[in-house]
Amino acid sequence: MESRPPLPPFTLESATKKVQAAEDAWNTRDPVRVSLAYTPDTEWRNRAEFIHGREQVVEFLQRKWARELDYRLRKTLWAFMDNRIAVRFEYEWHDDSGQWFRSHGNENWEFTAQGLMAKRYASINDQPIAEADRKFRWARAS
């Protein structure tokens, strides 16, 4: 059976590591790599979209990163208990016209005993910003 440490129940240290691992993976913008952190039957709500299973996760992320260009993400641990973690996040991206955005939000995560994310619920708001107001300017992760 697949396993993705750290495993629940979470401590401050292990929850922080889990959040950092998620941030690192999402910053690669590799939909397949990101999808492997989730159960094969994972359930998501991302804004108003409902996603079921890894295949739909990959399709969703491909569409997302085709639209959200030069994506850069920061996640922060908000709370944790047993097999659940809540995070706050910000990410920056631009559309194909060159308009930059900062997206803010919260996610609630639920994990299996093997450390795979079974549920992800995300609420996100987008704020147009000037290119000069960007905060996240590091090189693309690999």
C-alpha cells in the first residue's frame, strides 16, 4: 500500500513538514507528481469545482497551470488535529495578457493512516496586482 510520510496523527513538527512538502510539490507545477500525494479516490472542492480521483486532479492541475502562468505558492500551517491539517496560502501568477494576480485562500485537508490526502477543500480569492507588487520572485522549482 502506498505511503506518504509524515503520517497522522500529526504533531506540530510533522504537520509543518507535510505543509512544506505540499508547497514544494505544487511549486513544481507537475500535475502527475502533485497527484501522487492524494488517494486514488481523493475528493476535492476547489472554488466551485468538485474533483474526484487522481485522474481528475491531473486534468484540473493541467488546466490550472495552463491558465495561471509563472505560478509561485506559499503555504502556512494554520491548525492541525489527528489526521487533519488546515493551511492558509498565497500564490501569484499572471494570465496570458500579462495581468498579475495574488490569490489568497484556505484549505482543509484530511489524510488516511498512510499519509495520503483523501479530502481537500479550498476557498480562494483572486486580487489583481501590478507586476511591481509581486512578492514571490524565486526561480521555478524542479
